[in-house]
Amino acid sequence: MGDALKSTPLGTWHEAHGARMVPFAGFSMPVQYATGIQEEVRLVRNECGLFDISHMGRLVVRGAARVEACDHVLSQNVGRIPEGAIRYALVCTPEGTVVDDVLVYRGRDAINVVINAGGREADEAWFREHAARFDISIENVSDAQAMLALQGPRSADLLQPLTDVALGALKYYRFTEGGLRGPKGAVPAMISRTGYTGEDGFELFFPVAHARPIWEALVAAGASPIGLGARDICRTEAGMPLYGHEMNLEISPLEAGLDFGIDLEKPFVGRDALVRQKRAGVARRLVGLRVEGKRVPREQCPLVLGDRPVGFVTSGTYSPTLDRPIAMALVESALAREGEEFEADLRGKRVPVRVDGLPFYSRKRAKKSPGGQ
């Protein structure tokens, strides 16, 4: 028998409201509600979706050497992050591949690190091992906090009556401390203008005891509960990487085009290997693909040019927003140019694909040329 699945503080709510539950990173999580995945994507794109992301991990690093410790473990230059700002970073192996990707929140007295659900224990152990010589404390608050995401063009309008934070003044990738209005009074919270969908939105961190009343207040205000299925489609449309797909222990962040989360001018675990990779040039790069027809190339689908393998799909889905299949893929660097054509091998059937820029969709982000060029 395997280990029993964990539940978030909202697990019983999801089940009581018709969610289809699936195993994900050791948790029982809602993959969709009765509205269906495609309608949930539409709700996020046009109105406001509410996600339970309490399964994700949260570390709080405190102490006199917290900046130096995080600078040593993380690829981002933590010392240059302004107070109240958030940056994307990688936790790298000495070989220059990826243990996890994280968001780093620099506060006045602590640094919060938000990690993927699958890295709750492993990331904490990695931090403790590689930052052991620094004068810091590391607290894993994953089970003590609820974490919710409110995403979509109506997010600010729905959240504003429920918080004392002036949301209009909170810029993208910034956070602040404030109160959420629960049925029994103010609930202390950290509120960030972040998300994983390509839409405007917020992520909320607050004590786990208040998870259900805050969730229900947001639903009552007009937010629609959204499951993991729509979340994955939204992040793929937005060209956002997922650990285990676009990067892992075999794929380097330079191959994945994640240079914006790396500062090679400062030392960190994995830096020397990444410097060597950058000097030599990477043999493959992450690109978006336009797919002919309606069939979806899924993860690990081979890509071929004639009879020669040239890469593989890292994430693929049908995009309700664009009404066509989309995919991200690692391909040979020489083919990582917009307009390059080859084929996806879908179980023996060849489907033409063409290299496209990322993201496929964004309300605000500019489209980048393929391959990080």
C-alpha cells in the first residue's frame, strides 16, 4: 500500500461541491468542477477564477545571514531584490540542472520561498544542507498556511471589498501585509500580485484555520472555483514552465530559456556549470509549437525532421482560448527559430508543427521569439 494522500484544508469543501478529485504531488486535489475544464478556462480569462493552491510549499528564512544564504542556494540575486518585491529563481544542482523553481518574496525581516508541491520535503532538505553554514533559521509553514490564487480580469474588483490593502497600488510581482475580512473579523494575510495563468490576479497567504471562511467569502463575492486541469491549460497558454516538464534534473534552465531567473555574476550552487554551458552554447532550446489539425501532441511526444529525431514535447494541450492545440517543446538549437517546420510523431501518425514564440496567450506580456533568442 502506498502512502495515503494528503488533503488541503479545503478538501472536504471541494468534494461537497462536486469536484472530481485526483492524486497530485501526494495530495488529493480538484482537477475540475461540474462546469468542466474548458468553461473554467473561460471563466479565468474573462471573469475571475479561484484556485486552492495550499498544496504548494512555503519556507520562511530568517536570521542575520538570510540574504547570503538564499543567494548561495538560489540562482537569482536575492541581495538586489527590493523589500516587498518578488522574483523567480531556480534551485540548481552542482551540474547546472534544476531541483525546483521557486518564487522569492523579500520582506523586512524574512525571506519567503514558495516551492512546488512535489518539493515540500526535498526543497527544505536541500536548503538546510546547502545553507547549513549560515546564521539562519528555516521554518516550513506549508501546513500552517492556506494559499489561494484569485486570477482573472475581475480579481481586483472582487477582492477589494474583502481586504484593507489598496490593491490598485500593488504592482505586479510585489506583495504586502494586510487584512482579509473574515466572518469573525480581520485575518492577517500576505497578499501578492502574482499568478500562474497569464492574467492579472493575486495570491493570498494566511493562517490555515481561516481557509474555509475566506474561500467561501470569495466564492460568495463572485469568484468561480477552478481545478488543476484549467490551471495547467492556463499556464501552458501563458508559456509558463512547470517543474518536471520544462525543467528537471535532466534539463538545464538555460535550455528552458529561464535566463531571467539567473544571475551568473554571483556565486551559487550550480553557477559554474551554467557558466560553462553558456560559454559552450546549449544544444537544445525550449520553443512554442503551432500544431496543424486538432490532435494534441502530449508530453514526451517525439519530434522528427524526416527520419531524424530533433526534440520532444514538454507540455501539450488543447487551448480553449485559441481554439487549437498548443505545445511547448525542447528542440535542437538550430531549429529553435520562428517558422522552422518539422513533425510530431503521434503514435505513428506524423502531424506538421511549426516553431512559434511564447507565450501563446497573455493579457499583458509581450511575445518572445522562440528559443530565448
